[in-house]
Amino acid sequence: METRVPPAASRADAERLDRRDRLALCRRRFVLPAGVVYLDGNSLGALPATVAPRLERVIGREWGEQLVRSWNDPWIDVPRSVATKVARLLGADPADVVVADSVSVNLFKLLAAALALRPERRLVLVPENDFPTDVYVARGLAELLAGRAAVKAVAEAELADHLDGDVAVLSLSHVDFKSGRRRDMAGLTAAAHACGALALWDLSHSAGVLDLDLEAAGVDLAVGCGYKYLNGGPGAPSFLYVAPRHQERARSPIWGWLGHADYMAFEPAYRPAPGVERFSCGTWPILSLAAFDAALDAFDGADMGLVEEKAGALGGLLIERLEQRCAAFPLEVVSPRDPARRGAHVAVRHPQAYAVMQALKARGVIGDFRTPDLMRFGLAPLYLRYADVWDAVEILHEVLATASWDRPEHHRRQRIT
């Protein structure tokens, strides 16, 4: 995808880009602290302004006054409302999406379902550098199945070469959590299908910033989290997608009451609900779902093609400014330059990445660190401005030029980095 946004040679150019930005109105939908450049939407999205009033209503009136009566009105409809809003951002039909549980739980469900859909095969194929939790879940499931399944982790470039008649499912992230590299969803899905395997995609670093079309890409199964670019709040529920062609045969391994065909009948025997709803499980977390539901309104009227285009342009500006302004320092951009091959975060290597990031945070530029030497800068198009990117690089230059990162407090490791 070629960005149509011209480069910015000065801060005034960046400000002009902000004035012409067709997504600029979306920024007003967020609560953003003064004096902060927030570049960590890839870990936790900013707070949408609609969330606090919604939670006040849910807690004060719906829970506090209406009590259990609120299950019939309005709580019963909240999960489907969230799924419908998420589905638009995935290029999926709302009937094919469920919002529940965490990414890890939903990945476990879908991997188990995929293996059962291909009973003559036993391999889960993963990239060896994929998000570690996703690989943990796959290996934990394989251990539970005691020889009936195995995980094969291979180098990124060799994935297609290992797709053969033993592979039941190819499971991988759309955007690599460290480098920000975007994988070829349509191409790898087609390669999996060519050998009879299924394709399961983790969309945690692409939902809400890339123009996804799961149906056009032929995706079989997908998961993703609600608290990154979807801004659903810390620990927000996850979503899962099952293509319609698999829904009547796919079975969740966790038979919860809300996945029952008649969940208020409390029958002793389990009958799976029709379609994707069988992947629901335990009682819906209404406070989290209500916050997520309100947060998704920040996307109202936002064309996802424009969102992806701006993500690419913001990343391009960041990379260009880093390489121009900070050329004298040991920084290495490890993310692809081509926006069509990159998600919405840019990863930068520095030998003292942790301390540099702490110094940046002390100056109001919030990104994050990933071991051993990467700084990640997440570029959420709904609320980030081009001028913010310009300012962030200027502050990074000051931190490096003055070596203000080399202070004891910046080297002290916190539990969450």
C-alpha cells in the first residue's frame, strides 16, 4: 500500500498534515493527558471519552438500582453489540464473531477445534519467533492431548515449506509483536489450504489499525484482544472468529453454559449452540464488556482504509525522522520501511533500550520496551498526530544527546516493561 501523505520536512509541515487529516475529529473522542505523547497503543489503548459515563451508568443505575433485573435489559444484548462493532473492523459478518474470555483462552478453544476438524493430522505449525504466549498455549494443548497433537516451530521464512499433509493448522500472528512486520495473510492462508490445513490468525496487533478483510482472505479462524488498538481498557475481553463454513462442525473444548443451545434450560446434557455462539463459555463480564462497547464508538464513521493509510504515514514519518535526527546514535530501525509490510508499531534497537525508554517516559513520551534491546512505538491513528511523532523524535534526540538515560532510576527494572 502506497501512502498518499507527503513527507514532513519541518514541524510546520507536520502541523499542516494534522490540519488536513480526515481522522482528526476522532482524537476528540479520547481522554488524553496534557504533556504526554502516547506511543503505546499497541499495549494499551488510550481511554475513549465515552467509557467513564457508560461505566457510571452501569454501576450506579443498572447494577446499583436495577440489580439482577438488568440481565434482561440491557445486559443480555451487550455481548452481541460488542461483537457487531468488532466484526466491522475485521471485515467479517457479526454472526461469525464472539467476544468473550482472553486471547489465550480463545486461542486454546480454536486450536482444539482446528485439530478436531482435521482428525487425521496432528501438527500445529507456528513461527518460532511468534508471540510466546500463543506458542505456550499450543504446546500446553499438545501436552494435554498426550501424543495426539504436536507443535512444530520453524523459522519465519520456512513456514510455507513445512506446510504438508501432517499439518492440521497453521497458527500465527498477523503482525509480529516485536518487529512490527506484517505477514501475508491471504498468501499464507492459501498456502495452508493448498495442503489441506486450516489457518488461524492472531489479530491482536492489527485489529483497529489495519484494513482487515477476513472473508476475502479466506481465513478459517482468528482471535484478537480488545485492549490494544481497540481501546477496550486493561484486560478487556478478547474476540474470536470462525468462518461460517466451519461453524456447524467446529466444537469448543470448554462446554460452558452460555455455549449451550438453550442456556437457561440447565439441561444435564450439553448441546452446543448453533454457529459461533457455541464458543461462548462462562458468564459475561458485563463491566468489561460495557467499557469495550462504549470504547468501540470511537471508530464510528472511521474508514479503516484511511486508518491503515494514516498508520503507514505516521510510521513512515517516525522512521524518516529517526534516521535523520538520530543518525549519530546507535539506533537501528528493525521494522520494515514498506508500510504494506508493517503493522502500526515501529521497533527500534538500542543497546540501552530499557534505560532510554524510561528516560523518554520521564519526559512524557510513552512507548515500551521488549527484551533484549527493542523500543516499540505504537502509532494509533485515531488519536495520534503527526506533530506528536515529530516531538517524540526531538525528545528522543535530547535524551540521547545529553545521555539523560544513564541515571540509576532509568536502569532500575520495573515488573512491567
